[in-house]
Amino acid sequence: MTTVTEALSGKTHGEENFPVASWLLSDRNRGPILAFYRFARAADDVADHPSLPPDEKLALLDDLDAALRGRRDPLPEAEPLRLALAARDLSPVHALELLEAFRLDVRKRRYADWGELMDYCRLSAAPVGRFVLDVHGEAETAWPASDALCAALQVNNHLQDCALDYRRLDRVYLPLDILAANGASVAMLDAPRAAPELRAALAEIARRTSGLIERGEGLVAEIKDVRLATEIAAIHALARRLARDLESRDPLSERVEFGKAGFALVGGLGAVRFLASALIRSVRSRPKAPA
């Protein structure tokens, strides 16, 4: 039987569409977040493995679950996170919810409507943001805005990879009712170029994603940790630009993503805008010197 380690794709946090535990965060908080990412990356690689049978994938996900809970021999993909959680007295609940999303990936290949997709994002995306907030000691009142932004990042990724997911795994995250309403079909994802009907459906999904990004716009203002707020500002700017690009471009005929320069420019501008506005607020809030 294949092991979790043998199923890994080799993808790292530096290849994601948004900053993951970047240098903006403190060293103290980067460690647990990287451990969480590597655990999630391993589970994702298992669920997306092109040749493993479903029962074997589920067994490997159960191994990760048991290892994280300390109920079996340590696994290199789970032990760093288990130790980080213990050291910070944090619950494994967010990582365990992610495992439920990956189990769903193995069992479920279609999503009937936007509501079903958002239910999936509550398991596949929201736990990531909530974990990062917990690591930084942020309040749970920030969870709704974080959930919206994380769901947007997830749907952006689904749009980017819609053809690849269909061709490699016969998995379609695009809501079927939106496809049907635009006269599109799942089979259109196998074409080298998106038909007008599919383009219209993809644009509608991208617009809904932009709505999620707007709902997440207030997140930065709720964050007390300036380093984390700066990173979130960069992520928000990247998500907004990517959703806009996906609304107007064809992910079947081209890879809709940021190059290194675009990633740095868009994310950097978002971070700079936040820091500039924070500085202005700080100056304005200072008591005036007596005349």
C-alpha cells in the first residue's frame, strides 16, 4: 500500500496563489502555520492522487487523522503540526475539518449549486483562515470575514483549475445549476477553449467570488497583529485581481495566474496601501500638542 509520503506531489507553499506564512509574519507564528500547510498539502496530495483507488485514499487520510490525534505511530506529515498544537495549547479541530473536506473530494465529484459549494468551502477553506487567526490570538469575531475571503480564494482556485480537475479527476466544482442556466455543460471543460456558454458561466461564478471578497474586506480592520493584517491586505488584493481576471479570461486556453512580478506587485501594493492607511490613522489618533 502507498504511504502518505509516497503520495506527495512535491508542491510547496511558495507555489500557491497567495502568501503562505510569508516573511511578513513573526518567526514564532510562521512555524505552526507552515506545519499546518504541510499537513494540508499532504492530505490534498492524497485526495488528488491520479492513480490511487478511493478506498486507499480514505485509508491514508484516516492515517493522517490518527497521527494528528496521537493515536498511531507518528507520520512526518502530521507530527510537526501535532507538536505545534500541543506547544501552543491549540485545538486540532481546524485540521480535522480540512480532512473532512479531502474525504469529500474522494467521494463527491459534482456540486449542484452555489450553496453546496459554499458548504464545501466551510470545510476546505474556512478552517485555514481560522487556524491562522487562532495562532495569532485573534478574536473569533473575525471568523465570518475570514471565512468569506478564504472561500473566495478557494473558488478562484477552482476556476483556475476547472479543466484540469475535470480531465485528471473527473471532479467539477463549478455549480451545475450555473452551468445549466448559461447553456453550458460539464463536457465543455474538455475543450481546448471555453465555448461562449461556458465563458458566461465562469464569469458569473467569478462575479460571485468578487462578492465574497467584498464581504471579506473588513477583515483587515479586525486584526490586531500588524504583521498579519499586512499579509491579509496583500492576499485580499491578490484575490480581488485574480477574480477580476477570471471574469474576463479563459482558464481553458490559458493559465490565469500571477507571474512572480505580478504577484509581488499586486500583493505588495495591497500591503503598502494598508501600511500607509495604518500610519495615517496612527498620526491622526495622536493627541495634539498644546498650543
